[in-house]
Amino acid sequence: MLPSPWSVPVDPVLVVGLVIAVTVTALSMQAARQEPRGAWRRAAAPVAVLLLVASWLSPLQTLASHYLLTAHLLQITLVMGVIPPLLLLGLPGRGWSRAPGWLASLGRVAVHPLSGMLAINVAFFGWHLTGAYEASLSSSELYAAQQLSLLAASVLFWWPIVVPLGDRRVLGRWATLGYIMVATIPQTFGGITVALAKHQLYPTYGAAPRIFGLSVLTDQQIAGACIALVSKIALFVAFSVVFMRLLSEAPSDDGDDGGGGGGRRRGTDTPSPQPSGSVPWLADLNAGRTVPEPVPVRPLRVPVGAGPRRE
């Protein structure tokens, strides 16, 4: 017996996840009360919690876990692409400074870009293999564990992009753009594979009553398009924000070109060879060693008849 498509399930595991999210949001808002931030930044974490409620405590959860693959992809688009950056934007700006040294070091290893890239792809493909995903559809507890693990992996992925808790930026602006573009390429190919499949991938959805008149293959095609296109909307927004900040940044006087390495620009301290026969003043001019041009002294004019008269 399947539940009604419009019923609202209350899964204890997901409720615990929501309680944790609400607690973190409340503590973050309390810690960030004295920090200068705009209204949109203050509202980011509460909006993330509301979206979690809409994903896990609504008919979307029932449709996703019993009826439609498209509903599931809409659900994980929120869980993986929209909610994590909003939660991270709500964190205070001085978190790592208050943590013990060992905990801060362990946390920075966990949120390293390589860790985030590996975590999000392993979690996504690991759960959506036919056997693993069919098992989650037959067990509400396993499906809830899937949702929590996808959210956790997505937080690790988004961390190097948002850089919360006053963390040092591991990636420069250009490297962040490359990270956004490269990290989810495997998911794009996965979505294309699902959209082009000529047979049903998950028998549970094939055996369920049809919702909205969608056939199994049509449902799969829409879901594949969601993976390949719709799920990239949040990444496109992040890419645009980083790119616009990159364009608006003025080059600093210390020669930092925004690549994350800092330091002086290459070649500023390296002497450049001069062609043979160059005059000394040309080398001084190229090196910037110049002196101000002397101001010409005007001759003093004596009015006619002002001098001594001749007898």
C-alpha cells in the first residue's frame, strides 16, 4: 500500500536533521548579531531552514520517495544546490578563531576543495546506482540517510565557494571559477545518461501509479534534464557572483594578482637586459629613476629710467 501522493510524511531521521539545522541557524544568528551584514545575509539561514521543511516535510517527500524520479531530482536540487550555500552564508565570520587548534585543522582538511569535489560526486553516484537507490525507495530510514548524506556532502562542496567562518580562501577567484565548472561535470554526464535511457532505471517508480500523466520514460527524461540543466542554476549564480567580484577588484599595490598565492608580481625584481650601445639616461628612464625638470629662472626686468642717470 502506497501513501497518498499528497500526504505529508514525518520521518524521525529527517526531523532530527531539521532540528540540527534550526539549532545551527539560531546559534549562528546569535553569534553574528554584532557583525555588519546586509538583511539578505541575515535571512539566508532562515530561508534555508524553510526550504528544508518544504523538501522533507511536504508532499514533495512522498512523491520523491514513491512516485516520481522528477520529484526526487527537484528535491535534491534544493538539498544539494540551494540550501547548503544559504546555510553557509548564515554562519558567523569568526568561527575558526574560537575553535581549538586541532579542530580547526581537521575542519580545514574536511572542507578542502578536493574533499568537497570527491564527497559530492561519491555521494551522488553512490546513492543513485540502481541497487542502492532501489534499496532507499523501499526503506524510509535509508532514504532519509540518503538525504542527510547528500546535504552534508554538498556543504563540503560549497564551502570553498562561500568561504564562511572567516576561513582563509584556499582558491583564488580564477581557481574558484574553475572549481565550479569542473566539479560537477560527472553529474552532467549522469543526467544526460538518465535522459537518454530507453528503459526504466528504477522499477519502484515503474510500478507506482502515474502522477500528472507522466510515463516512466518521460519522468526519467525530465529528471535527467533536471540533473544536467536545472541543478546548475545555483552554480551559475555562484559563478556569476565570483566573476563579477573578480572584475570589480582593483589590483593591489603588493602585486597580488588574485591567484591565491600573493606576493609580488613575477619579474618586478628581475633586471631586464639593455641593448648594447644604450645611453645611461635611457636605463635610468626605464628604471623610473628620474629627477624633476629644473624650473627656468626668468631674468629680472629693470624699468627704463630706474637706474642711475648719466651726467
